[in-house]
Amino acid sequence: MRALPLLIVTVLSLGQPAAASELFKLAVPQRGLWDTSIAELGQRSGIFKRYGIELEILYTQGGPEAQQGVISGSMQLLCGGGIEAIIGAYSRGAPLRIIASEMIGSPDTYWYVLADSPIRSLKDAAGKTISYSQNGSSSHAAVLALLAQYNVDAKPVATGGHPVTLTMTMSGQIDIGRGAAPIGLDLVEQGKIRIVARGSEVRERSDQTVRVCAGNRDTITTRAEAVRRFMQAYRDTIDWMYSDDAALEMYSEFSGVAPSTMRRARDDFFPKSTIWPDEIRGIELILADVLKNKFMASPLTPQAVAEMIQVPKPLN
């Protein structure tokens, strides 16, 4: 594990004794994915504790569900919500602030069919049903962009979480299921399902933030220093996840995915740069997509965008 700078350790251990009691209720969509496990692994490894942060994590079926928890104030933070839905909610007056990029592009997402399906690619998907998680989610935006890119008239259907989606696909309730690495890759290796499209194919999203961490406005305003420590622990956890095999072992205990499987999935689907939190990439194009997909009624002013995006600066 990467050692914390001496200055930060000294500040937390001597200068801010009250920080040990800082608790955040954090909503996270889609339990068990590599990127949605950052907070879990950071908590289990003790990294968040070093920064005086304790997390109470609630896992949801999709980003919109997590978003509603933060809007209502029952949760203070979320990580993994679709940026278009969050921008749309903010434009309607929701008390949300974006504090980090959670995923750039959609390299982890893929769409699959049963091994004996006649569908070989999305070119064969006209009139077929294709999965996304929930209305306004990052997978919703991704599937809309993918179908537009290939000019395919398929029918997007909200199917919820990955286990439910797999059941629906295997039972023939939906033609094209949706997965996210590493979930389901064992079935690909076993030849039970075939990947017919990947999120990395979506050209217009390849260098854009698609999922974010966000917070309730009151939390970001009144607990700004603690939010900054939360984000520094988040960064340190990512560094650890890509530098220490102990992170793969801990992830396996949490998710049930073998370390060797996750190592391959990490290297193929999750370049470290895609989950680094410090920059909301491609915001102008994202705002245009939000309008095009009718997640908001009118453009945001530059002042509103600056108010909406408040990424804390690193501590070190």
C-alpha cells in the first residue's frame, strides 16, 4: 500500500482529533463492479480511516436510485451515477453538486446474447430489445448513443441490475443483455454468452466522463473540508488498487470474483486513467447530449455549470 505523506498523517493524528467521527452515508449503484468498489475497498483497507472518514454504504440497482437518496438527504454522497441524469436533475433544481469523475468512457460495459442467438452484432438488432439499467443511467445514455451511431432501430428496455438482466436474457425475456466487467465474463469464457457490442465502441463518449461522484448541496457546503478528505482517500484507494495485489485479494473477498479474473478484467476494461476522479472530461459535449436526450429543457449558463461542478483539490 502506498504510504501516506508524513504531513497528512501528522495533521490527521494530532491536529484534527474530531475528524475520526466524520461519517458519510454513500449510495453506490451496482454492487461488486471494480469501479463501484473503490469506496468499499478503501474502507476495508483502512485508507478512509486514515483520513478520519467512516462510510455507511448503500448499494442500489442503478444510478437514478442512488441519486434520489442524495436529493432527499437520506444519503450525503453517491459514486457511480450517470452524469446526464445528474445534470438533468440539477437543471430542475435538485440540490446536487458533482465532486468527481467516476468513469471516463464506457470501457467496462458490454452487451451480450445467448451463444446460439442469431444476433452476431448490433447490425442484426433491428426490432430487438436491448438492456440498460434505469432511465437516466449511464448505460441508458450509452445504449442510446450506440444505437444512434450504428443507426439501428432496436428497443431499449430498463432491466435493473446485472443479475436480473442476466436472468432475463438467459430466459429469453430480452434479446440483448447488458453486462459490466468483471460480472459475466466467466460466462463469456465458458461459451454460454457472446459479446456483440462494447461501450468502448461509442466514439462520442470515449473521452467523456459518463459517471460521477456527487453530493447533496448542503453536505458539500457545510462539510467541505471532510468532503475534501473523502476525495483524497478515494484517490489513494485507486492508487492502491493498481499497485498492490492485496487489493485484488480484498476485492475477491467482497465480490466473489477470482483475483486472476479481475486482474485480466482490470487490464482490459479499466485503465487507471478512466477512473481517476480529478477532471470532468468533455463537459461541453455532455451538456449538448443532455439537451439532445431531453434530460433538461434548456442550456445551463456557465455560472450554473461552475456551481454544479465542485471537484475538491487534492490534499497532497
